[in-house]
Amino acid sequence: MREIILNNIKFSSFVKINVIIHIALGILIGIIGFLISLFSQNIYFNAGDFKFTGVFAGTINLIFFPLTLGITGIFISIFAYFPFKYWLKMFGLKISTMYESKD
């Protein structure tokens, strides 16, 4: 394990990190919704005039949530980049990680 002190981050790297985090969160929510749909009919999916319930809605949510939260992560990254960069400039950020160097 190595410790990295982050003082600056490129916009593209910040967007990638945010999108990956949001997609992972979407997968978690989708799996939880799908598991709930297997045991009860209380999961719903509404898209305009289309309304689904049950296991089919849980399956749609399994696909829909990661996609939606990934797109949301892009927009959040756009607005959060400069405040995060300011935070790094003021306080820095220590990250404990294992990484591979490309030389």
C-alpha cells in the first residue's frame, strides 16, 4: 500500500471517477430492487404511459438505474469539479492505494 497526496486532478479523471462511482451505486440499487421484486410485487417502473410491476420491473430497473446514474454522474461532475479542485488546493487529499505506474 502506498499513500498518495492528491493536490490537483484533471477534469477527465474527475469525470471518470464520478461516473464509475455513480454506475456502481446504480448497480447496487438495481440489484436491491431486483431482489425485492423476486419476493414481492412492490417494485414499479414508469416510463411515460408504460407502467410495469413485479419481476419485469425489477429487471428493467437493473438496467435502468446504472445507466441513469452514470449519466447523472457526468452532470454532477461538471458542477462539482471546481469546488473539488478548490478543496484540493486548500486541504489536499490523502489516498491509500495500490497502483501501477506506466513509464
